[in-house]
Amino acid sequence: MRAFSYHAAVMVALTLATLLALLRVCAAGNPQFSCGQGAPTQGYAFCNPALPPAQRAADLVARLSLAEKVSQLGDEAPGVPRLGVPPYKWWSEGLHGLSFWGHGMHFDGAVRAITSFPQVLLTAAAFDEQLWYLIGQAIGTEARALYNLGQAEGLTIWSPNVNIFRDPRWGRGQETPGEDPTTASKYAVAFVRGLQGSSPTVLQTSACCKHASAYDLEAWNGAIRYNFNARVTAQDMADTFNPPFKSCVEDGRASCVMCAYTIINGVPACASNDLLSRTFKGDWGLNGYVSSDCDAVALMHDAQFYRPSPEDTVAVALKAGLDLNCGNYTQVHGMAAVQQGRMTEQDVDRALRNLFAVRMRLGHFDGDPRGSALYGGLGAKDVCSPAHKNLALQAATSGIVLLKNDAGILPLRRGAVASAAVIGHNANDPGALNGNYFGPPCETTTPLQGLQGYVQNVRFLAGCDSAACGFAATGQAVGLAASSDYVFMFMGLSQAQEQEGLDRTSLLLPGKQQSLITAVANAAKRPVILVLLTGGPVDVTFAKLNPKIGAILWAGYPGQAGGLAIARVLFGDHNPSGRLPVTWYPEEFTKVPMTDMRMRADPATGYPGRSYRFYQGNAVYKFGYGLSYSKFSRQLVVSGNGNKAPNTNLLAGLAATRTADGGASYVVEEIGADGCEQLKFPAVVEVQNHGPLDGKHSVLMFLRWPNATGGRPVSQLIGFRTQHIKAGEKASLRFDVSPCEHFSRAREDGQKVIDGGSHFLRVGKDEHEISFES
């Protein structure tokens, strides 16, 4: 009884101390930071900004009780008042602007709107790393501004999505940089660097690359993302699914990777020690934390039946290398998992050290961050600034892809259009500009409003009741078209056809859209201009082949300035330069099961393969396709002696493995970092704009092998450069070619090798042969 009384007295004392500390925090306005001047913890090591973040985090974690530790393992982490640790919300989104999604941001204070950039796939079409960096930087700036204003309870942004857009039906393909691992990798690096800021010590925000790995299915024919077992070869993991995440961590220095719902070859991604600990944290050197996708830990037990109890499930995830669970499953079951011996307190400590180290790097334990010289001055003036609005317009115009322009119908001349019929459900719907994961835009210009700035006499008809187009006002549309000088049709998809949780079943335009477009085209005085607002690709072969449809533009989901961007392209104020970041497949591709994860074609069974790298079927439009109002010529120039790049004889001294076609291959790891550095050489593309307009031009450089044996791609993008070139002028665009990175391929075991023999650099139809010793 005495022992009980003593224990009870201690607990009462601790409870009172905690309550007093809590009252002090509340009296101070429940600050979002700790360790400020006069704080009771000011002398603790975790409050010393001169110490490394990892050391500070370890000190803080050591001061927590087990219950306090477990409470920190979910995305909504409570405060620890006795240590002055404020509550924290880990989940915020910044895919193409700060978002309603998540718990960390709210828009009901001094700032009620943010800059809404185009959905990612359209931005990717610009093939412009500097643009991607600037967008990330703008989103990070606006997040930090909201934090300073008290409208953000976290600065951990769970973006970007760098999954490969493997299947054209995927509802979330719109969120990604497309189907190519090189493009996705470069996007990841640029966006993350912008989002996290340029300081070597303090993060502007923390970026999180998601969803690792091989996640690209929502719901198809009974298979759903929550329990889909993706059968993926080591070869495809190495050269398709993992490269964007590797670049994100190694080159972008992202402070977070999110593991996906996907089960990969029988093991849930968030329970894979091979993926989380050996690869992310070991091989790639992640300096940060691993988060689960939301409720992924609970789903491991409830939907995937991977472990028999909640405690086993929490334990297997944390022991594999998971640090944070989006949701509260680890908070609810973590204590019991420790008490039952399923995991140890040290497993929890390891996760918390990673989490608190990131918060240290965000400045949450350096006193009031609003006093920081680096980011403390950011506020309402930095959200929806003129520079950010202009950037949103630039991003939309740079990404728009001109797919067809028969007889040069575009660009139109301002004042030359006497009257215009604007037809289509996407013409005046502000929601059609957003895509998913969006926030309240600063301002919105719909396509109809954009055209009204160029044409005085504009008449509008939606034509369809929605993107589903179950009803079409064909008669009215035909009459309007027949009585107008020009006809603009704004058709395509919406989030009702493609979004998170929803894959498409068809690549055709929904409902009666095709019949409406054809009827209007037949009635119009001139060939109509068709603008498609979609995330994923659509089979518009009918429009491509119809001479009554003079021009086709793809405008993605173009963000707040989308309507103005489209009008600027149509009337020549911007010369289109976008290129498709994904193959547009024919409808027959829907016969291929979404659940078949193979990238490479299998001619024996008729499997056509996926993406421009392996697809052996006919495409509606190819990856990298895009027209301009100007004519550009390109010439590839490679330095070196004849057709040999410098130092290729370095490979001659290495042991070679014979390939199936009788050649030789050299393992990249055995060449070593120094050898790889010596193999690098420059290639220059000389570009001339023959007019008639100034314009940006994106040069895409590919590698082609003499044959596609050994699982080699048909071709592989190795890099791109974008530059604005005036009419009549020339520019030299330099590519630094690294054979270890650009000429290597993945063997069946996932090992990267360089093949001996010939390799061909290709820009358009211009090729240059590079020969390696074999």
C-alpha cells in the first residue's frame, strides 16, 4: 500500500507539472516553435542550434517517456508541454500549389488564396528544369509565409509525385512528370531543390517524394491499390520505377520519401526492409524520414493481411525502416507492440530521431522562426505575388502542346476573328483548370474569358451537360457553329473520369463528345480548333484524321491562368513549345491488363510493352511530340576522335560479360566513380529558328542501340535543354554525356551495365555513333 501511495503521489506531481507547463504554453498562444528566449528548456542540448540536427534530435528523444514517444508516430503529433514541444501536423500538400488536402494548411486567415500552378503533367511538357525549380521555390515560399502567419501547422510538404505514368488509364497520372524515368528524375531534383530552399542548414520546407515504388493503379477490374500485389522484375525496378526516387534523394536531397500502398512481389512497400532501410537510407543515403501513405500501415493488417495482429503490423513497419505513419495506427497500437515485445523502444527512438531531426532543420527548435533573417520576413505579400502569378501563366503557356495545325490555321491574328463560337463543357468551368490536389487559386481565367480578351463577338454553348457528356446539345451547337466565323471547342475529361481512386476504362472521349465534335466540324465554315483539357492521354484519332478539324491543342489541367495561356497560344502571343511527356495510345491498348506490370514487350504472347521505350504498337501521338509556329533545324555535334568518345579505351582493361548477341557488357559499379568521370564527354546541338516567330525550343536527346536485345529499350531519353531563340537566330545547346549514367542499361538482375560496340546519340533524325571497345 505504501508503494502504491508513493507511486500515486509521483504521478500526481508529474500531472500537475504537465498541466502547469501546458497552461504556460497556452498562455503564450500555443506557439509553433520551441526553445525561444526565456523558455525553460533553453539550456538543453536540443535547443542549441550550433549542434548538428541529429545530435539535437537524439537529445530530445532521450528526454521523452515511452508514451510520449509513441504519441509522435502519427501525422498529427501532439505537443509535449513539459519540454515546450509544440504539436505538429506532418501532412501538407504542394503538388502544384498549396492544397486543401492534408491537415497542415488552412486558408481562413489573412491569406485566403494561393498561386495555383498547372497540374504536373502539363508542367512536365515544358521540359524545362529551371521552370520546375521556380515553381517548387514559389510553393515553398508560400508555405513558409502561411506558417509565419499562423495558417500552417507544419512545413512538411508531401510532394512531388514522381511515380512513372506506366498505364494511360491511371487516374493519378496527371500528378506525375510522365512515363519517362529521366524526365521524372530531373523533375524530382529541380522541384525538390526549389521547395526545400537553397540554405545548406535550414529547410524552407521539407519535400517528400512519393509513392515508392511501382505504384500506378487505383482500381481496375477488381484490383484496387489497397491490396494490389505488383509483380515487378528487378530489371524494371532498376531502370523504370526506382530512378526518380533515387535522383530525388541523391541529387535533390529530399528530406522524405513516402512508401506506397503497393505490395511489391508479396511484400508491402511500407514493410520492406530492402526498400526502406537498405535502399532509401542505405544505398541512397536518405537524410530525413520515411512516411507511409495515409492508412497504409492499417491496410497492411486490414486489407493485405500481412501480419496477424495490429501490434505485429506496427512492429514490422517500424523495424523495416518506417518512421512516420500517416494516420494514427502506430499511435494506437505502438505501446502494446513494445509491451508485447514485438518491437523495442530503440525501434521507436530510431524513427523519432529521424522525425525530430527534420523539424530541427526546419527551425522549429531555434526560437520564433518569424525572427529568422532567412525566412522570417515572408508573409501575405509573398503569396499570390505578381511574380508568382506570372510564373503560373508562364508554366501554362510553356506546357501547352500543339498536336495538329493543318494549313497553318494557327496562330490567329487579333482582330481577324469577326465572331467566335466557343463550345464545350470545359470552356467556362473554373474547376476544369485545377486537376486534383489543389487549393483556392488567387484568380482564375477560364478559356472563354481568355478568348473574350481577343475577340469581341463571342457566343458560348456548353454543348455537353458534363465531361461524361451523357446529353449533347448537338442541334444548338451545329447552328451556332454554322453562323460563326471561327469555332473553338473545349472538350476533354474531368476529375469524374480520372482522379485518385479512379482509373479510366476507356481512352476515348467520354459519352457523346466525339459525335458532337464531328457534327460541329461538319457544320463550321472553317476547320474548327479543338482544345483538350485532360490529365491523361486520349485517343483522338478521329480528330487527327478529320480535315474539318484544323488544329488540336492539349492543355492538360492548366491552373489559374490556363484560359489566358490558351488564348495567348491561339493568337500567337506565345509560340507553342510543349512536348508530350507521355505516349498517347490507341483505344485498343485498353485490352492490356493494368495489372501486368511488365515494361518490356513480349512478342510471343502479343504483349505490346509500355512507354516509348518499349511499346511496339502504333501510337496516336508519340512521346516528345509537339509542333511550333516556327521551323527549327537542329544539328548534333559530338567532340572526340572520329566516332569514339574520349577515353572509351578505359573499358578495355575491365572484365567483360558476353551478351546474348555475342557482344560484351561492363558492370558500371566496376568502372568506379573515377572511371565514370573520365568517360564523360560533351555533345552540342546547334539549333536555328528559321521563323517566322520567336519562341522557346526544347531539344530532346535520345540514345539508341543497334538492336533491342538483352532487354534494351528501343530508345532512351538521356537529357533535354530548353532555350528561347529569336527568329533567324542560332543557339548552341550543350549536353554533358555520361556513359555510366546515360548509356547503361539494366540487366535482368537489375545490375547496370554498359554494352560494348555501337551506341547512337539521336536528336530528331540526326544521329551520331559512339563506339566502345568490346
